[in-house]
Amino acid sequence: MLGREGSETGVRPDLPDYPAQPPRKWAAQGFNTVQIELVFGGLRSITLDGFDSDVTADISLAAGDGISVDIVAPGTRIRAVSDSVFAAGLSAYVDGTRQT
């Protein structure tokens, strides 16, 4: 998602692993997938190579001249540089295609 109010973008990928000891609320509801929402402010550059509906991704962050992010999922790679990054949310849900 690209923000309408400035140079910001966000992603909300599924994480590849589910916690061994999830919050009780998640366990009680039988959740098996965790999503994290990351928001990048002061976006300087962004590139998108490929696109796929698989939302499980590996995420790498590096500090330098801004914060570089590299998000890699099957068939998709996103690279961006921004001034800031923050975790806007963490949630869980049941993914019926995932083995538990």
C-alpha cells in the first residue's frame, strides 16, 4: 500500500514461522499464521520485481543512508529505502492452506 498523504508505504506479509508459545488468545482460536504490518515513512525509493498472491515473506532491514528493506516472497521481491520504519501491528489468523 502506498500512502495518499505523503511518501510512505506499508506491507503486511505473513511471517514464515508461527511462535512456539503464541498468546493464549491466538491459541484458543486455533490461529496458525502471523502477520506483521510494517510502515515505512519518508520513502526515498521503491522497486517491485514480480507479483504473486503468496504473502509469506522473508524481511531484511539494514541501517545506512536511510533504512533499507528487502522483502522476498515466492515470485516477488520488494526493495525500498526510507527514513523510518515501525511495526504498526501484529495479528494472527487461520490459514486453511497451512499445515499446523
